Amino acid sequence: MNAIDRLRDEGYPIGLLRIRYIRPFPEEDITGWINGVKGVIVFDRDYSVGMGGVLASEISGLVPSNISFEGVLAGLGGFDVSADEFKVIMKDFLDKSEREGLVRVRKYWYIPKIER
């Protein structure tokens, strides 16, 4: 939420949908939320081999082909993703969508820099 609030303060028109369960899959709720947005970015902490992020795989089928979409695998292996890192990932997606128009990336790996 902190990253979303900060991006809104910077003028980015951004929202957040937090999905609490995937079975039964809330398809109608998600489809209603997607209606009218310019882009959807899904953060996953769960990976299915060959498919990418579990939640991104489910949601990508609901996102119309004329809306930007990116599935981000982040926070795997016990590494938390900070609000600043989320902000950078989201800003990059928004900027890339603005620059290139339609962006469709089903699987993007976010690997944090580990400081020792």
C-alpha cells in the first residue's frame, strides 16, 4: 500500500487489487475491476514450472489483448520486496507502457540485489 500511495502522490493513476484466495477463482470480480484500466501488473510469489506465476497465469486470460499486462515473479526464496522496490517495478511498467504503447510480458523475474 505504501508504494501505491507514493505513486499516487507523484500523479500516477494507479490502483491496487489484493486477491485473498484463488479457489474458487473470483473471475467476475477481477473482470469487473479490469474493465476500463490501461494496464495490469500482477506480483506473484508462487511459480509453476513452464507457466510462470500462478496468479499471473490465471489473470492473464482475463485481461483483454488491448490492455498492457505484466506478470512479475518477486519475493521468491524468502526475499521480501520493499515498498521502494515495488515502486520501481511499477514505475518501470507504467513508463514502458506509456513509451511503447501495448506491453504484454507474461513472466518477468525480479531478482533483488543482495547487500552483504
